[in-house]
Amino acid sequence: MSKAARPTAAEQPGPTEIHDPRMVAEVKRAAIWLGMALAIVGVIVLAQPIMLIIGGLVFAVILDGGTRLLGRVLPIGRGWRLAIVTLAGFGFIGWVVYYAGTTLAAQAEALQAVITQQSEKLIEWARSMGFIKQGERFDLMGQVLGGAGRLTSAVSTAIGAVTSLLMIVVIGIFVAVEPKLYDRGVAWMLPMEHRARFYDISDRVGYTLRRLMAGRLLGMFVEGVGTWLLLWLAGVPMAALLGLLTGLLAFIPNIGAVVSGVLMVAVGFSAGSEQGFYAIAIYFIVQNVDGYLIMPYVARKTVDLAPALVLAAQLIFGALFGILGLFLADPIVAAIKTTLQELSAGKKAAGKRPSLPAGAGAEADPGPERPSSAPRRAPAGER
């Protein structure tokens, strides 16, 4: 640089240089508000990709949980255990499609006809009771589908559904192969003093979601198989299809149980009053087993989610993010609640921690202790 180009003492700060502390604080505050606004807009615009990523993370949690569980009985490398769990899952799905696909497809067509017939009978009964005016056209299925609105926009076509499912599977497998790699990637963007706390919270959220998904899969299995066997023994038609639908819908708390119950009762009464009452009894038996045996056990091992809280989250996420938001509302709420509990526990422990005496700064800080009521942390071998 030449002498003429060098700054001199007579030069004054330019308009881009901010030295006033109040101005700096205002600029930072404006940047925070602008960042929040952009984040909200990004969530709205990128709702579908965000839900696909969250779905992939939930699928990764399921694969990771199965891999850890298999490691307790099969001491081989993690990669081999993950491959076994993944292939077993896809193998089960392929078996169901291959051996039961034709039967279930025929039952699905019959189910549609039965639901249409039963809805027409319900409308006629409502007309006879005066709930609907005579001559008024009432399309029950149209009302249901119209009310669903945006809940079905994410999977409006079969191609879109298959593509979304494929993306979730691919993301889940990549994350499950090496989950700590992605933990370190997120932690790298945080300040050094917050990284240890982030790893702590990440471990606890993963622990919670693994047990939550394990309980959800167990509930799906119990409800699906139990419904199929009991309906088959009671002589209710389409028992296999109703069992499959009940098991799949069990992944969605509250709403899934209502939908499967309506289908079950409608098919039962289509075969006769006796089968209809059997269907009602079977529905309550299966739901009570899941609600009073499986779910309380899962809540003790993870976080206790109030039914009204989960239902409200399902309605909000379903309206904002479509069918994927409806499916993923439960794990999202569990992850948020676990994170808030961990942050609250850390602040309480930090507030109660006695101050160190003079000259004790070199001693190691023990860090916040977890409350005794919190679920047991996973052993080091499981992380």
C-alpha cells in the first residue's frame, strides 16, 4: 500500500462504522426480530421438506432403537445389526404385500362399499329422527373429505406418497448409520460453552424417542393382531383388513383409535346386530389394553403426554403441515417437552449450586444433576 493510500489521523469514521453501544444493541435486536420473521416464513414455505426431514429422523430413531436392542443379544458390529434390522423390516412389509396383498385389496373394495352403505343408513336414520330435513342432500363422505382439507394435501397422489415415503426412508437410514456425526454437525454451530449441554439434551431426547417409538410399535402390534384375532373369532367380516388398519392407525394417538373404531363398528353392523355389538366390545377391549397397560408403561419410561395436549398438537400440526404433521405430532411434542424439561432442570440445578470459594476456580465443576424423577439415562454402551 502506498503512503497516500494509508489512513491518517485526520480521517473520520465512515457511515458503516457503528461505535455507539445503543446503536449496536438496536441493530442486534433488529437482526434478531428479522431472523425470527425469516424463520417463520421459512417454516411456512418449506413445511413439506421440514416434515420429511423430521419423519426421516423419527424413522432413524426406530432403526437405532432396534439396532441397540439387537446388540443386547447379538454382539456384532453396529453396521451389521443395523442392516439386519432394516432388512427384517422391509422383509416383513414385503411378506405382508406378497401373501396378503390380493386378499386385502379385495377386502378394501368391499370395505369402501360397506362404509358407503352404512353412511347412507345413518343419514336415513337421521332424516327419520328429524336431524336432517327431508329432501336435503347430505354427502357424508364429501363432508368428511372436505373437512380434511389440507390434511390430505401432502399425499394427494400415490406418486407423492411413495416419493415422500422414499425420502423419509433414505434420510432415516443415512442418519441411523452414524447418528453422532449429525450431532457433532449441529453442535459445531453452537458456542463452545453450550456444546456439552447440547449433547446432554440430544442424548436424552434420543433416549425418550426410542422408548416412545418402541411403545408405539408395541401398541400397533397388540392392537392390530388382537383386533384381527378377536374379530375373526367373532365372525366379523374383513377381520384381516380391519386388524391391519387398526394397527397402522394406532401410530396416531386419539384420532387413529376413533377412525379404526368407526370402521370396525360399521363393518360389524353390516353383517348383523350380533357382529356389530361384538365389534363394539372388541374395540373397547383392545383400546383398554393399550390405554391402561401399554401406554402407562411407555409414559413411565419416557414422558407423560396429556391426551388433550397431543390432540391439540395433532390438530395444529395437521392444519399447518398436512398428513405428515398429523402423524409426527406425538414425537415432536415429546421431543419439545423433553428439551424443555432438561433446560429447566439445568437452570434449577445451576441456581441451587453453591458458589465456589476463593482459589477453587481450578476445580472441576460437577455440573447440574438430573432430577431423580427423570427416566434413567441409557447406558454408555447404548449411545
